Amino acid sequence: MGVDMQVPVDGDRARARCRSHRRRILEVSQKVDALHVAPAFSCLELVDAVLNYCVDQPVGGADAFILSKGHGAMAHYVVLEDLGVLDPAHVNRISQSGSTVGGHPDRGIPGIIASTGSLGHGLPLALGIARGKREHSTPGTVFVVMSDGELMEGSVWEALLLGPSLGITNVTVIIDHNGSISRGDIMKVQPNLIPVAPKLQAFGWDTREIDGHDSAAIVEALRSGSGSAPLAIVARTTKGKGVSYMENQPIWAYRSPSPEEYKLALSELVDPEDSHA
Amino acid sequence: MRDAVARAITEAARTRDDVILVVADISPAAALKTFLDENPTRIVDVGVSEQAMIGMAAGLAMTGLRPFAYTIAPFALYRPLEQIRVDLAYQDLPVVVIGVGGGLSYSALGATHHTMEDVAIAGAIPNMTVIAPCDPLETQAAVTESFDLTGPAYLRLGKSGEPDLTADATEPFALGRIRQVRAGSGTALVGYGPILELGLRAADEASEHGVIPSVYSAHTVKPLDLERVDTILSTYERVVVLEEHVHRGGLGMQVQARANEIGSTATVVSLHLGDVFLHTYGSKDDLLEAHGLTLESVTDALLGTR
């Protein structure tokens, strides 16, 4: 765990920051086409919590972060932008002609250490980084945010089985458990995937289940590792969280809101003090 | 070649502190025992998990280590191909994927254990270097020089007991350069991998019939040394390419394409594996014969009687 692990979580501040992240993602969605808005909203508090409270530095420190669900890239980009790592000019032009920042994280983008987008790659990479730290005798935890749909990839189970077998404890995996994949409800496609937590526990991971939109709960769980096993957090989330008409509607995994829809979404993301004014 | 690669890695680890092996359930060659004695923590055995082998190797490389990911060739390359493409090649990380038992080495075990199209597949991926040494000496040199690479490589090896073919080679080994192994005139044989031994025997046969071919090892199949290919095409009237690999995407096709491109008048003959899965077993020679590759057929190709 990072050296800043004791930074307390101010729930109101975290909520305000995440509302602002959501507004920013929607703002970008009006400038460029086909952003994965809903998948980013689903993991927003998770990415925000890891990068604000759990890693020693957002980039280049002892700790590391991999967004294995690469289609949540916008969440990572806006948090990096907020932390001053990623230039807003890049974020404004995501995936546009000549842009070097695109729809999925690409190693080399400021703050991005792994090229993801194809599912099931983040966790094996994290195990390698963690194992490498052991050889270099350097401290640090590797945090990985995965989607629950990603758990259908065989490579993930290779890594879930392998991490504890290799005695790796400095990897923390966070499952963004929104219960849906592109075609809809996981319960309809792969009902045996659920419940997730007992499977991770059975594979040797120290497992927690939390509300994945409660920043304080996320950070508390992330700091609760025993140190004797790698930590797995099953974070219950809502795809499209924060905008009522997007929540759990598969279409918003791909669609950008129209100007009217954009306005409606913003009205739901107003800060409390502003709404009182 | 198994022993040679182990020796080379062991030797490298004596002067470098960044060498690490990632293996997938393969009993390390006896020669690796020394490496393990000297570097007890520098091996990760992932079990039967080839995707994790490549992913972890990529992560290890991200921390500055120089991983060698090692298992039987089809499982080293085909099973985790997407990890090789994304984790290693897209991210351009210096990991050497070692496929042991390449080509038809495991002749008794069936096509699940063969790699007949690995050079084409690995070579089609951007950033990949593809190296297929012909003997233990080249294997050792390839491992040593692989540390100069900044991106990933696929090292295609035979298995064990291959003879040294290049001890008296007319040119030294240099990664990325086609080397002349034997000097002749008029006709050239160009190949890579342990099948070059068959090529050299065929060259001996041809010599008895008055044709004394030069023999070249194109150990670095990608990036291909086109400058030397051009020289060969303009120096010899007849160029025979020999590979334990299918035609499509192999060296023969590339040399033929190059000959067309530069308008070479040389006759280029490509000897390769057929576009077929064999369901027969036996020695490697038996399987090569089933693909039409015999001492006689290679000799005939050199003599132009075929």
C-alpha cells in the first residue's frame, strides 16, 4: 500500500469530485463521437479512489495502477487530468484525427502504464510487475480495476489462480461489478459467474464486497489488506451511474448523449450548493 | 539447442542482474540447473498457464527485467498469441519468447505439438523479431545478442541433440544479418533452423555432382536482411530456400517476392512444408519425407534436376 495510505477520505469532497468527473466526461462526449460513457461512470469512484487515496503517486511512484477494463478509459483520463497528469487538450480531442489519446488506454500516454482494451490482460501484467518488485526489492502495490464481464476471460482465471500460488500479496484487484456486458445482463448469459466473491476467496484472494460508488467504503476496503494474501474487492456498481436514464441501459455503453440528453444529464449532476443557489 | 539456450542464459546472468525465466510447466533442461543454483529466485513457473506466462513476462519487463518466456513452441506462441501481440508487441517490451521443439521436432507427438506456421505468424506482428538458429552455437549467440533488442522476440529452437553446423562457418553470427556458412558458387542454399543440416548434406551431395553451393543461415527471419538477399539473388543463378515451415509467410515466399521486386534473373526454388496437417508419426526425417523434403529432393533442387 502506498505511503499516502492514511489520507482521510472526505466523503463530500470525493462525491463532488466524482460529479465533476462525470460532467467532464459528458462535456467531452459532446465534442467527440462514441465515447464509452456508461462503463466509465461505473468505475469512476473506483479509479478516483485508487489514484487519489491509495497510490503514493498517480504515476511513476512505487505503486502502480492498471485499468484492465480499457473501455472505462474516460474515467482514467479525467482523473489523470484532474490530478494534472494528462493535458486537457488531449482529453478534449480523444480519438480525433491526429490525436495520440484514444478510446482505450495506451502505454505511453501520460499516466498510462499498460495498453488495455482487450479484456483479461491487466491482472497477468500486474502479477508480473508485482513479482518484478520482489526481484528489485522495491515496495509498492499494483492496483487493477477489472470489469465483471472480464471475469469470463480464461486468462483472468489463470492469473487469479496463479497470484496466490506464487505468494504474491502486493496486487489488489477491484472488480467493477455492474452485472452487465455488451449484450445485457450477466445473469442471462453467464449466471454461474455470480456470486463472484466466493470464487475469488476460493482462489486464495482476501476478498471484500462493497458499494463501488461509496468512496470512503472503497478506500477502507483497499486499506484493509491482511498482507498475507492479495486483496480482491468486489465493488457493486451501476453502469451509467449518476445519470438516471443511462443507468443499466446497455445502449449507453456506446452512445454519446444528444445536446438535449446532455442538458438533462447535467441537471442530475449539479452540486448541492449550486442547486440551493 | 535446449542445453545451449540454458547455457547462454546462465552465462548472461553472470554478468547481468536483470535476467529472469518464466516457464510454463516444462522441466528445465539439466543445463538450467546451474542457472537455478546461481539465481534461485530468477524463475517463475506459472504451471499450465501460457497466457499468464506472457502477461507476467510483460509485467516483469515493465520493471526493467529481461524475461525469457520458455515452453514448447506451439504453447509458447499460438496459445498466448493475443498476449504476445498486445502485451509484448503493442507495448514493445523486451521479452524473448522461446519456443522449444519448433517445426516438426516433436515428430512422434502429432500436429498439436508442431509449429509449421510460427515464423509467419510471429513475423506478421509489428515490433517482433523472429530468430530461428540452425544449431546450438547460433542459439547461444542469439541469446547473447537478444539483450541488444529493445522489443520482443520469438526464438524458435529445435529440441536437443542437434549438431553444431556453424563451427567452421565462413562468416560470424550477427543478429539481423544473413550469414554465409559455406562458400561455393553458382548456386546458393538459404535456410534457417536445424533443417539447415539437411541442406548442408544436400550441398555435399551436389558437390559430388559438380555443383558446389554456397550455404547461408538466415537465422534472423524478421527483420529479414534484404540487402543480403539482394546480393544473393544477384550473385547466384540458382537460389534454393529450405525451411521447416509452410510456404505462406515463410522465407521462400519472401525471397521469391524480393526476386520479383528487384527483377532478379536467378531461379528461386522454395522447399518447404506442405499446406497440410499430417496424421502420421515417426522420426522427424519421416515427417519431412512426408512433406517431400529428403536428401534426394534437396540435392535435386540444388542440381536443378527437379
